[in-house]
Amino acid sequence: MITAAYPLPVFHFIVEWGGQRIGFSEVSGLTQENQPIEYRDGSFPEYSSIKMPGLRKFNNITLKRGIVKSDNDFWLWLSTIKLNTVERRDLVISLLNEMHMPVMVWKIHRAFPVKVEGPGLKATGNEVAIESIEIAHEGLELQND
């Protein structure tokens, strides 16, 4: 019997930092790119440049979650920034299968907050209050089981 290989859904994931699991409704920015370098020597017979791989670049990651009373961890972490020093944390983001086991794991190294945003308040709204945190980091490692 042949079983079909289906793509994984994006809604079943966990985020861990400092050994603690934190529930988030959305994670975005798991992006890594290499910036190209263009070069042309004046003696090249071609009238165009060549391209080579350059520096690796990691985008900031945005995490969103529902606000819970008396939980201001994002703001406390942001307040650790003092004159070129900040509390850095490693994060682990795991995409889970139907057995709740990690299938893809992104390891984020030496992350720190750059922006914390509170909810958009609206008198006629009927949504959960969502806060977000944007973090910069120094590396993104993917493990695909």
C-alpha cells in the first residue's frame, strides 16, 4: 500500500525559549538569504558583471500572541536593553505533526527584542487582544527530520 505524502499544515507549532514553552498565534520572518556581490574587472571581455555569493542575512522574526492579564514578559525583555547591552536568548520553533512530534525545527541564536507592539484597540471589535514582539538574531539553523 502506497501512502500519499501531504504537505504539513502551518497551524500546529510550539515556541520555546529559556526552557519554557510559550503559546503564540503566529510566527513570521523565518528567512535567510545570501546577498549577491556583483563584480566586474575592467579587462573582462564581457560587458556585464559576474555575481558571487556574499554575506548571509537573517530577517527579524515576529511573534504574535494573545494578551494574558499580568503577563508583560515582552516589555520586561525589551527593558533589558541598556547602552549596547541586552539579554539575549536562544529560541526553538518547531512545526509539529499529528502525533505532536517536531518535524521541522528552526533554532534561532542570540536573539534580542527590537520592537514590542500592543494591540489595536477598537470599541466595536470582537477579537482577542494580540501583542507582538519583533526580534533580531545572529543565526537561523533549520533541522528537518
